[in-house]
Amino acid sequence: MLSGKKDLSEHPGERSPPVPRQAGRHPREAARTQQHRRSRVEGPELAPHDGRRQTAREQQLEREVGRLRQAMEHRAAIDQARGIIMGLRACSSEAAWQVLVEVSQNTNTKLRDVATTLVATSSVDSLPADQRRQLGAAFRRMDTGT
């Protein structure tokens, strides 16, 4: 015992021998790296279909992709509805967006549903009564600048 450290060979029952390190890495670091590799998400074409459970991150990403796909599907109807409002009131795209938002909020209807209904109808008079009323109110506020 020249270095002042306790020689484990002299007292074998006191402490178990150290765990050998893999490639100079601490065992906890190696475990974290393995856990990170398991939680890493693969691309859609590489998604696991081997029956294993998905990680929370994979589930979160799948939900987000679903929401983005849904948003893309409804984007055309929303843009068309904006165009209809712009044509009816000669307003900017942003002003038309605000009209859609206002009608959606005041009728407790999803904006995409308001847009789809507006696009599907042949005239504003064909809209459901509550949406027609709110659209008229939004147009009046736009005209008065309030």
C-alpha cells in the first residue's frame, strides 16, 4: 500500500471489484446512451411493426403527424373561404381570416367547419342561421372599423 489507497486484495469482503468500463465510458453513461438509442424515433418507413410497444416520444410524434395531415386536408377549404370573404367584402386575406376566426369563436364551431360550410353553400343566405348572423356581424364590424 504505497499510494495510501486501500488495496482491495487485502480485504476482499469489504467491497466488490469495480465494474469494467466499456471503451472508457462510465457505466451510467453507457446506460443513458442505450436508453437514448431505444427512445430514438425512426422514419415512417422504418416504424417498428414487430409488436413492441411504442415509446412516449413515438406516440407524441404520431399524434403530431396526424394533426398536421388533418390541417393540410382542411387548408384548401379555409383558403377558399377566405377568398369568398375577400370577394364579398374587398378585404385583405388577414381581414378575411379574422372574420372566419370570429364566426368560429362566436358560434362555437371549428373554423374548418365554418370554412367548409361557406365553401359548400351557393350563397351566404344558405349558411346556418347562427353562422349567417355572426358573419353579418363580423362584416358590419369590418365596415365600421371596430
